[in-house]
Amino acid sequence: MKRTGIILLLLATFCVHAQKKPNIVIIISDDHAYQTISAYGSKLMNTPNIDRIAKEGVLFNKAFVTNSICGPSRAVILTGKYSHKNGFKDNENSVFDGNQNSFIKELTRSGYNTAWIGKWHLESIPQGFSYYNILQGQGWYYNSDFITEKEGKHVKMGYVTNVVEEEVEKWLDERDTTKPFCLIIGHKNTHRVWIPDFRDMGEFDDREFPLPPTFYDDYKGREAAKIQEMSIDKDMILGYDLKVWDDKEAEDRDGSVKRMTPEQRAQYDAYYDKIKRDFHSKNLSGRALAEWKFQRYMKDYLATARSLDRNIGRTLNYLDIHKLNENTLVIYISDQGFYMGEHGWFDKRFMYEESFKTAFLMRYPGVIKPGTVSETFVMNLDIGPTVLDAAGVKIPGDMQGRSLLPLFKNKFRRDAVFYHYYEKGEHNVSPHFGIRTKRYKLIRFYDKVNSWELYDLKKDKWEINNLYGNKKYSRKIAGLKHKLKNLIIEYDDQDAMKIFEMPIP
Ligand code: SGN
Ligand code: CA
């Protein structure tokens, strides 16, 4: 009798646990540089809410993307597959094929309530979600267009990050509470053209930011870096990017500006008109002009990051108030890294650390020890498998990422990461692929520039000393090429294989 009682009790406990599938919240920001997150050691600003995820969970210090650009990164997250497998290789011609499988479809099929709210940027309409409420295209900072199944395309007034958070909370309030949920929140911040919420405008105006050591990089020995068009000095536009227009009519025609209500426009002008006057009084040129642009860029960018962090705080707070934090896996990831003046750049795309590495944090009470800092190689590719693992759903065999949950039992290893970037247009970054190991990075540029680059990350953390062609490294290069080839085979990237085997003309 006694034994049967215990067995029944155990069985009942097991059932309660088995039913208690975790909720999942994945927050994906846009172009949010780890160099600006205090949990990553940034001195540029404080990000208390992202830092909270680090304190209560894990900070991945070696998280990488497979293809450093928005749409492709989101497609990788959804499918758990590299761009050449999910078909969304670039932001130029790709349209996401929503008929293919995704971790969301697997979750919806297994009884989860699933939603994507905010920036989506995959061209086609989301498939397999219980609900979607997405920004049209890149969205706008003020009064952005949203698309839902019921309302189609419509404007939502206000600052986009706040609006997305309000929509998130509305959905959470009204959701079917008999089901576990998986919610993806897509924030537009901190994407170009960095227009802050009014309450954050000017927050950093009294700060003078140090120039990164490579701000005046001469790109010696790096052909692809020489031809890029993402330099703060040459390519960042005074009017469009930094809001110091000298032509009032051009300003009125600007996409972001003309969406504003007269009241919003007045607040915007009150702030930027002063900056314009100050700029024109200075008559800057050469390095002084480049540095002035850098300072303005930093100030606006960081101000948009403040709003991002604040709204992440609101999401976490919602989970607290509704007693959801114990049973919810929270993930924060930026779709890729971003240059904050390193090499003189803004934007992303390159396999160099600032854009290849991304901010990635995770909180999962009971599974992840609070305050964990991980140096293991992880990727955006792993999110789908990780979430499915947490939800107790079988990970489809053709997903190329891996669940990260074994990492918290010291049962996860990855020695190298494979990268492949395809886009050829805006910012003129040559397509390339490569491998990163703990110490080295080997890159093969093709199409616009045909060259190899090798970096010893231990000796050269800024990646300015291309060692390819240096005889001392011949054996190292042969070894890395062998490893790269193995990864190309493992991930079945046939385009990369063709180029890999082609001698450089
Ligand atoms: C836009 C931006 C680019 C940016 C891409 C990709 N130009 O085209 O600067 O690199 O998006 O960004 S803009 O003038 O339209 O702002 S991503 O976040 O979608 O990958
Ligand atoms: Ca992006």
C-alpha cells in the first residue's frame, strides 16, 4: 500500500512537471553592438536590463552569426539552417520561403501558442505562427507601418520600440493561458538611421567618446577592407544619417522625418536644429570632420540603445509581475554585431569580430546557473534546436544547429565556426566565407575581391595584420584549410566548395 502510494505520488509529480512546458521569449534586436552593452564590459553606457539577463543567466562571450546581416540572420534563427539551406542568403533578392520547416512550426504543432511581434524583415508573410504583428520591411522609428493577419497593413503611432512592447504586452494579456507560449520580439533599434525616442535625445551630449584604436585604419594587406563603403568618414551621410541637413526641403522629404506628426517634428527640430547650427558654425574638414561625425553617430546610436534596453526591462518586468519568470526561457540576441568606429566603420557584414560576434544572453531558471559566463563557441544557428530541446520537442535531423542545453552540464563542445556572407550591393563588402578557431581566423573573399586572409587573434585582436602568404604560417594555413573544407562538407555548402577549390587568379 505504502509503496503504491509513493509510486502514485511520484507519477503525479512527474505528470505535473511533464505538463509544465516552459514558455519562451526571444528578443531579437537589430544591429546592437556588444561593444555598447555593459554586461559585455562596455564603458560607453549602462544597459541594466540586458545586464539583468546576464546576472540571472548566461552571457555568451563567443557567440557568432553565420551570415552577418538582418534577414539572413533571422532566417537562420527560424530554420536552424545556414543561408544556403534556408534560401535566404541576402537582403537584396531573397524572399523567405515560409513553406519550409521552422522551430516555430514544430512548436505550434506540439501545442504551443506562437507569435512574432515587431521587426521581421523576411519579405514574405510569417507562416506557422498562431499570431503575427510585424513591421513592414525595416519599419520606421516614428509611426511605423505594421502588418497583422486581421488588419493588414496599418500605421501605429508612436516610437517604434515602445509600440512593439505595448503590442507584446497586449498579446500576452490576451493569450490562451491553457497553452505554453513562444513569443519572438523583434526590435528595430539600434538600426540605421538611429533616431532616438524624444526622452533619450541628448542623453549622451555631454560625453566625448574615445576613438577606437583602428579608427584611422589604412587597410594595408586587406583588399576587401579597402573597397568597402561603410566608413564613417566617407560614407556616413550628414543629412540622412546624422540629421544635419543643410537643405530644408530635402529634410522634409526624408522618409523618417515626413512620417512625424507636427508635434513630433517640432520636438525633433528643437533638438537637431541646435546641432545643425553648431555644426555649420564650426566649418569642419578632414580628421576633425570625421571625428565630429563619429561623436554624433555614437550619441544617437547609444540613445536608441537606451530605449531598447528600457523596453527589454519592461518585458522582464511583465514576466515578474505575472509570475512567469520561473518557467520562462528568455533569450536576448542581436541579429549581428556592428562597428562602432572600429576600422573607421559603421555597419556589419565582415567576418571580423565586431560584426561576426554578437550579443547573446539566456536566462532559464533551474537550468542555467545565474551569472554564468561562457567562452564556448555558440551561434544564432543553435537557437531553434535549443528552444525545441527545452520544450521537449524532437529536433529535426536536418537542422544544422545544436541544442545549447548540454553546455550547462559541461557536455557541449565546438572547436570552430563556419561563416558565409553573400551580399554584393550596398556598402560594397565582397562576399566571403571562412573559419574561426579559438586562435585563428581564415577568410576567403571572392567575387569583388579574390583573396585569403589569416589572423592570429591572440596576437592581433584588431585583425589588422593579414598573415596569409607569410611563409612561417604555411603549415598553419594548410591545417586551417583542411578544417574549413571539413566544415564546408559538414554543412554541405556547395557554392563555398567550388570557390574553395578554385585557385586565385
Ligand atoms: C539598410 C541600410 C544599410 C544596412 C542594411 C541592412 N541602409 O539597407 O545601411 O546595412 O539595411 O541592415 S538604410 O539607408 O536603408 O538605412 S539589416 O539590419 O537589415 O541587416
Ligand atoms: Ca541587422
